[in-house]
Amino acid sequence: MLANLWKRQAPQMVGIDIGSHEVKAVLLGKIAEGYKIQAYAVVPVKKGAVSDHDIRDADAVIESLRQLKRQLPKSCKYAAVAVSGSAVMTKVIYMDAALTEAEMEAQIEIEADNLIPYSLDEVSIDFETLNVNKADPSKVEVLLSACRTENIDSRVDVLDAVDLEAKVVDVEGYALGRAYELIAGQLPAEIAKGVVVLVDIGANMTTFAVVDHGETTFIREQAFGGESFTQSILSFYGLPYEQAEKAKVEGDLPRNYMFEVLSPFQNQLLQQIKRTLQIYCTSNGKDKVDQLVLCGGTSKLVGMATLLTNELGVPAIIADPFKGALRADDSVQKQLQPNIGKYMIACGLALRSYGQWRT
């Protein structure tokens, strides 16, 4: 069923990003300067337990979540999680601006069979009214989201197993776009009001969120990430997986690895980003974007931001929400600062605590 009631205030939810390499959690509190990290946690996930953003080994994910929950305040009862990958479909449709929320819901339920390329018995549907259409003010743009119900249920079930209630199941790309609120202050004012592309480079997936004047207008995923780099190290130098992963993180590799392994991986990533930017610009009538912001566990590879700036002609930086609207106690900030970029999706999910939501 579609939800049909807006509430003024959501409960406080911990944002939980269930990835293929780690499970990350962030709990945010609202303060005058923006938001403050009240708690955070990160726990590894058994290799293969989450693949292509599907939970393949629920028991392994539950064990990671149990460890995660021990690091969070006992008062944490509610969570926001995200779905992504091929099981998710999003589409902007146009509807009569005079329709009420209930009337929109009824019309979408009638037309959903033509809008969604899945059997309606297998999917969960939701929608959100965006903006008045510029070309035709009598219409409003409505974001329709659909996801295979089994993918939603698998996340709800693993959280339920550790006594966390999933109040929100979001779409990962939009959670990333929402986290833009935290890093907007990191950018020059004229850039922050332009077209900014957030690029979250995870282990197996690179997620794109294009934010235009503060609104997320385009999301996309590419099945490519840091795992490819790890596999190259593994095969090139004959290292066991765990040792290859450690060497990647710590930079403990032969001097010529930059030419043998790093440069080819960076060029592959460059092509993925270039292709996505071309798709966005073509579909939205844009000549270019104004800024790239890199985040995710693989974003801080040596020279990545500089390479993108030089090759794409678009300034690229590493996300640092501590230079924006995110705050933390000194000890927490010191611990998180080197890797804060990999918590962006978890932060975007935690921000659902401070916006309108549907029951």
C-alpha cells in the first residue's frame, strides 16, 4: 500500500548503510550549527553476505548488526535503511497540480501497472511530490519509486532480528543526495547553488546523485568500485584477499604499483564517471556540471580528485562534512575525520529524522 499521511516530525532514527564490505551506522542530533554526531559504528560484513545490494546471507548480516548495535546507545529503537540496485526503479511523472495527496495516490495505484516494469504483486510503491513543472504550471513533478518487496523485507527482517524497527526504507541515491545538506557549506556559495554531483565510490557500486540548486534531480548506479582495485592487487602481486585489502588501505605496496594497478583502476573509474555525466547532461539539457564531490571508502585514492579535475574540466574535491554542517565532539571527529566520506549515505539516512515522512 502507498502511504498517504505526512507527519510533522519523524522519530529519531539511526541511519544504517548495509554495504557489501561493511555495515555503517550514524545517529545525528539537530543543533544550531547543523547536526552533531551522537553515535556512530562500523562493522565488517562477511564476504559474499551482501552481493549486488541483495542480502544473500541474512545470518551473517544479523551478526554484524548485533555487533553494530552494541556500539550504539541503548535508546536506539528506530532505523532508516536504503535499497538500491536493479531491484529499484525511480521515475519522475507529471500529474495535475490540483490533485490532493489522496487523489494522487489513487491515480498512481490505477496507472502503476503501466508505469512499473514488474508485476505489482512483487513490488512496493511510494511517491513524493517535487516541484511545479516549469513548462506547464498546471502540472507537478512527482517522484515515483518502486522496489521489489523481497528486497525491502530482507532489510526490515535483519533489523527486526536485532530489535531495531525500520521506520524508513529509502533509495540509496536519494539518501546520498540528502547528505548534500551536510557538505554544501564546504563549497563556495556560487557553486553550492549550481549543479553538484556526489559520487559515492563503494566496494562494488558507485552511486551518483546530482543536486541542482539543493534538490536531487538525478541518481544512477554503476556496478564498479574499490573491490575491483583489491582484485587487481590480489592478482598482480599474488597476495591473499585479506592482505591485498590491508595493503590497499595502508598503501603498503611496491613503488611501481601506481603504474601497474592504481592508474588503470583510476582510468576505469574516470570512464564510469564521464559516461554518467554525459548521460545526465544529455537527458537534462545541461552543458556541464559545476562540481564533483567524492565520497565512499574508495574516494581518497591518491590523486583521484586531481585526475578528475584535469580530465573532466570540473573541479573535484573529497567530501568533508565537518567543513560543512556536521559537528562532533573532538575525540569523535579525530577518529572519523580520515574516513568520514564513507559515512555519507548513513548520514543521509539519519537526516530522515529531521524531515517530513510518511507513516
